[in-house]
Amino acid sequence: MKSEKRRAKSEASEYLELGMWVKNYLSLVISYWSLIICHSLLFHYLCPYNQSIGYLYSLLFILLNMKYLLFFVPFLGFAQSIDLSLTLKPKQPYKFTVVSEVSSKQRLDNLDVEAKAVSTTRLSITPSREEKQIYPVTLRYEQAALQLETNVQGKPMPLEKIPEYTNEAAKELCNQPFKGELSVKGKIVKLDPVKPLMERAMKQLDKKHAKENPLTSFERQQVQAQLEAAFAETTLQSNLSNVLSVLPRQRVAVGDQWEISSFLSKEMDVNVKTQYTLQEVTPESIYIRGKALIATNHEKVILQQGQYVFFTMNGAIDIEIWLDPTTKWIQKATAKQALSGETEVEGDLSHQKGKIIPFESKSVIEVRGQ
């Protein structure tokens, strides 16, 4: 009697164990085939014309071995998108050097004229605490230098002492603070006029040469024009916009694109739309590329002398930028611009009305953060 009970108990235990195994097996099979069915449908949806069952099983094998990873794909995609907004420490100076080289070729009165200007500036920007996505900033030139060169028919044109005087005045701009506002998206929202600094620099230059070799009115006019062209707030804002005002409003992932609109210059009211792409994100840097096309047709421009000139031109701008992953501040950048076209002179005492002057222009801006 006891042996029969033990045998019955043993059989019941075996049935229970078998039942648990069958349950686990069915659960596994159901999960397995559900996954196969889902992935099969997915495969045929993505590849509706592929009839090779071998490819299907290969894909299923890979997907089955990656089933836990598949659940995390949506979360990984979200995690890879980043917010490209400046995160600057108040009262900490952020410095960078900007080297801008501009060259142009013109055919004027049957003469080939080539001009080249290279400006080098080292700028310090010290932010205050961010308020409503705006950093109030204090800016200082720490270095300012300008090299000029003009060739006519391949021969250097003498510029007398104007380049020397210009660099002496440029040094007087250094370490003089001026204010501005910088958005968290890198846009220079506001810059105080640098004109008071220019006037101070010119007074120092006049004072230095007043006794032995005072500047003529022509020399003074030329030096001031070169200073304003190379270091005034409009030029500074234009140069910085190419490499700072590039950050998108939305979060972006590698491969995403966005568009930033800007103007070609203060004098030329031409809207330039630049398409940016987030190329790469590493622990060391964030790499962005930009591309813009420029086209104008008889665009009216007022020169410093008050003369009207009409520009018709085509060109492109290529931009490469590397940002710090933490602060999103610039590590280095390059902006290359190539333009060609023609200018039509309105006409004055020295130029015939309707005169057409063909031109080519190239510029390279290089920025190095510190």
C-alpha cells in the first residue's frame, strides 16, 4: 500500500515536472514564432521583391540574436540627438583667433588689378550669467593686424606708409572693452559700435606722428577706412556669424540637417540660406558642415564714398566647424567663399556711367578657439 502511494506520488511529480517543461517549451515556441512572424513581416515589408528564403533565415538569425538590442533602438535614437546650445561659465573668458584672407581680381581700364587683404584678430569674450537665452558679453581685441597688397599688371602698387599707419592704429584698439549680446544659439544679437574705439585709435596715431611726420588728410582717411573695413562691428559680426551663428533650435542627431538664414553683408541686402549637417559626434568634438549658394542680379550697393554700384554675381560658401562637446564653444572652423560676376558703375566724375567691371573674389576665414 505504501509502495503504491510512493509510486503514485512519483508519477505525479514527473507529470508536474513534464507539465512545467511543456509550459516553458510552449511559451518559448510562442515567443519564438511570434518574433519570427514579426520579423518576417518586417523583412517582406522592407524587401517586397526579395524571394530568397535563405536571406530571410539569415536575417532572422541576426535579428533573433539581437532581440534585446532591438527593444532599445528607439531609446538609443533619442539619446543620440543632442541639444546644440552654448553652455558658458559666467566671468570666464573664451578666446579665439580669426584670420580672414580676402583676394580679388578685376579687369579695369584694360588693366589687371589684384588686391589682397589679410586681417588677424584675437578676440576675448567674457559672458555674464545667461538671462532668457541671452549672454551679456564683454569683448576685447587682444590682437589686431592687417596686411594689404595690390598688384597692377603683376607689379606691386606702392601704398606708401598707409599699411604701417593702419597697424599702428589697430594696436590701439586692443584691450579696450566693448559690450554685446550673444544668444545660446551662437548668434551675435547685439554689438556696441566700435566707432569710439576707432576715433580713439586715430587720435593716438595723430598724436604719435604730430611732430616729426604728421598724417596728411588723405592718409588719415585711408587708414580710418581700412580700420573700419577690417575691425568694425559689422565686419566682426559678419565673420563670427559664419562660424558661431550656426546652432539649430531643435535637437539633432548625426545626419540631421537644418537651415540658417543670414545676410551677405550690411551693404548688400542679400539673404543667404546655409544648409548645415551634423556630421559626427565624438567625446572630443562635434563636427558640423555647411553649404550655401549665392546669386544676385543687379544688386544695388552704396560704397563708402557714396557712389552706387550694381553687383551681379554667383558663388558658394563652404563651412566646417568643430565644437566642444560640453560647452558647444568653437574649437576651430573654416569658411571658404568664392564669388565671380561683374559690377556696373552708376557713373561719376572718374567713371563712365554703365561701365562693366568683371571680378573674381575669394575669401577664407579660419578660427582657432583657446
